[in-house]
Amino acid sequence: DITVACDNGADPNADGSFTVTAAMVATGVTCTITNTRQRATVVLQKHWNNAATGDTADLTITGGTPDPATATSTVSGDTGATFTDTTNQAATAVRTGDTVTVAEDLPGANTGSYDTTVACDNGARPDADGSFTVTAAMVATGVTCTITNTRQQATVRLQKHWNNADTGDAADLAITGGIPDP
């Protein structure tokens, strides 16, 4: 943002021009142009895919004001296993030209193991560490980054091994709780 301020009664127009009066001739006029670096709002939110109820993620943005900006997203019976948490978001103001880092911490007490991706809008492309530089183009609309966690799945195979079986012996085998769930 740019502001122009002058002394000795000079009042610049929006384009910075003003009329010099006779009173200003004797003492002169000093004008100061101030450039203030703009800020973009960076928001970090969480998306869960097939998450375990009770699992949490601690979200953090560093490099803005406040620093750090934090939030905690929790999977509950009310949210369901797949949802985007738009209520518990971290948000901070970041000056153009500054680098910001978005990150999460998944506590060891979580039930699920997750594959993680990070995506941001408005042209922000975080590197492997979650860092990107805020540009002037991001000021008007800000940047929203989403960390997506997709719960990992395991394959379980149940086999029956017979020792000294008789012809015609049979056993019913079943696994419950998986996909498909018989």
C-alpha cells in the first residue's frame, strides 16, 4: 500500500498532486511517500478420508502474524470418518515476499496410520517441507491450504491349515470388520 503525506498544509489528491499556495513558497513543502508491504491471509485446514474416531491432527503455520498460528482437528462421531474441518483452522497474515510453512503433527496415540498430501489454492505450491513464498497476487483472496490424511489399509488373509484331517472335514472361515465385510 502507498500513502503520501505532506507538511505545511499541502493536501495531496489520490494521484499525489496538490496546489502550491503562496504561503508554501516561503517555507517549502516536504512530502513523504510510504510504502507498506501488503499481507495475504494464509489458512490451513484439515481433510480426513476414512479416519478413525478420536484421531487428531495439530495444524501449524509459521512465518506470519501470529507466529505460530495453530489449530487442532479431531475426528468424532458427529463429523464422520470423511470430512473437511472448516471449523478448526489455523490462520495468519503473511507479508508478500515472506516464506510461510504449513505443517501438521499426528500424535502417536492416534488409532489410524495415514498417507498425507498438502495442496493450496491461489497458485501456492508448497515444497516437501510445506513451505512457499507469498506473492502480491495472493493478497486479494488469500491462500487456503488443505492437508489431507487418507487412512492406510492393510490386507488380511485368513487360511486354514489341516493336520491329520479326514476327508470331508470342513471349517467355515470369516473375517469381519473389513471391506468387504461379509
